Amino acid sequence: MKIDKVAGGHVPQTKLDQASRKPSASVSSKPVSEPALNANTAALDKAQADMAKLPDVDMAKVEQVRNALVKGELGLDVKSLSQAVMRFHTGHE
């Protein structure tokens, strides 16, 4: 990969005079209605509580993969793996 320098290679510095700037008009935002906000937080709280009950790791699946590796039953397609890595890292999913 080649990285070219920006023409001139120098970005001029400017002085900002904050005192001379006028404050921008504030953007008025619509207030969120309380019932909608409460319904959303209630749903999130329930989802988080349900997730907290689940195990972090599926140990049965881990044991299956471990056994397949030990027995030599798990193959590795290097070409497919490398293509998947390239798609992931280049953003072409």
C-alpha cells in the first residue's frame, strides 16, 4: 500500500478569535414523552435480566469442538478462512 503526501505537506494554522464569534442559535429538541421512554426502559430492563440468566459460554459446544479437534475430525479450509478474513478486514462482507 502506498501513501502519498499531501501537496505542500503543510496545513496552515489559523487563529480563532472566540470572542468575536456569535453564539449559534440553539436547536430546540422535541421532548420525549415519558410513557414511551418508560416502555423502552422496561423492555431493555427485561431483556438485560433475561440475558443475565444465560451462560456466557455454551460449554457443550466447546466440548464438541474440543473432541473434534482431538479426534482430527475438524478440517480447516485455509482458502475459505483467508477469504473470510480479507472480506471482514476490507469491509466487503
